[in-house]
Amino acid sequence: MEETKAPPGVDPTIPSVARMYDYYLGGKDNFAVDREAAEKIIEILPNVRDIARENRDYLVRVVTYLSDQGIRQFLDIGAGLPTQRNVHQVAQDLAPDSRVVYVDNDPIVLVHARAILAENADVIAVGADMRLPKELLDHPEIRAHLDFSRPVAILMLGVLHFIPDDAEAMSIVEVVKASLGPGSHMVVSHGTLGELSEEQKREGAQVISRTSAPGATSRSPAQVLAFFDGLTLVEPGVVALQDWHPEVTLSVVAPGQAGALGGVGRVD
């Protein structure tokens, strides 16, 4: 993208974590400032591109699983820029009547998503902030598009680690869980830093502090598992992303490296 063509409300001088993620995935919807910040993160976490790709593969496997369970409604919070095999593409390939809402607080995400989805009446993109979960879940467009009296899958992939305060992250999750009825599911993926030096952690925090995100943090498997309290965990539980219903046995993250954890919980 060209900085001179930034949509209204977008400051092309501030790195966006959504556009940085697009860069990790090999996309072109990013500015020079995003690429510069992303390259600094790559210096600290050399396998961050692998993690981003594995998160996308996890999304495909999760949506496939949920569709097989009869889920036809999906709410993707912090959806990021559209790329290959988005939620609606996976879900509607398996069940054409699937309805999807993408939520993000980045104006560029919304511009791209709405352009792509203009002719798909069963998929919409809504501007909202997960840091205000009650307002997000009560958004009139979301409520008009999804029927929360029926099973819904809420996806929070690669977003909760941008809420560094543990109490705030748990509060967001609790509001999400409270909105779900029987048969609904909550999906989470969350970054974990691995064995980094204090200097690397400081450098990474400095990069993130200059982006659109409020900050970022790593959480342990036990902390991620706690998000699912009150739900029935789908096997194999909270695990490294590549170990959740893998299509092939493949490890993209070596011991000690940064990676990501994921899990799916069901409301019984």
C-alpha cells in the first residue's frame, strides 16, 4: 500500500499490528513503518513468520472442526486483514449457509474486508474494540446478523496477548463466555515468548509500544487454560497450535522458541 492513499482515520506513521501480521504472512497490505517494525520483531523472534502461518493453519482446522459440529455462526474478534482461507471461506465451503462477522478496530482492515465482502450477504465486517467487550457483543449490526439464542463460535486468535493486564484479559473472556448459549464454542490462540533474554523482551516491548496495540505479553499454558474455566475443553485441550487436530505431524517451533498455544471450549 502507498502511505499517500491511507484511508481516513489511518495514521500511516504508526505501525499497526494487523498490518505487521499481514507482512509476516507475506501480504502486501502494509506500509513501510509496518515493515520496519515487523523486521525488528523478526530480529528478536526469528520464527515469527512460522508462528503467523501456523496460526492461520490453526484457524482453518478449527473452523473445519466447528463446521463438522454443526456450527453455522462465527464471530471473529480481531480478524485482521483478509488473507487466504479466511473464516467465511472455510465455513461456507463446508456449509454455504454459514454466517460470519469479522470485528476489528483497524480502519484499513474494515476497508479491505468490506470491499471483499460486498457481494456476500452472509458475511459482514464491524468496527469495534475487544477492550470494550460488552459494547462489542451488543453491537446492533452483530446482533442483527447472528442469533445468539443458537450456537455461535467466537474466535479470538492472536489477540489476547495484546491485553497485557491479566485481569483485563480475563474480564474480556468472561464477558465473551457469558454471551454464549449451549452448543456454542470459544476459540483462543495466544503467543508465548519462549526463552528470551531480558534485553530481547525489552526490545520487543519497545517495538510494540509504538504500534496500534496497547502492549503485549506472554502467558503460560496454565494461564491460557484458565480462560476456558466453565467450558468443556475439546480434546486435546490447550496445546501448541501445531498439535491441535494436526493434519500432519509437523513441529514448526523448536523447544525454547517462541510459539503459540491454542484451545477450543464448548458450552454444554
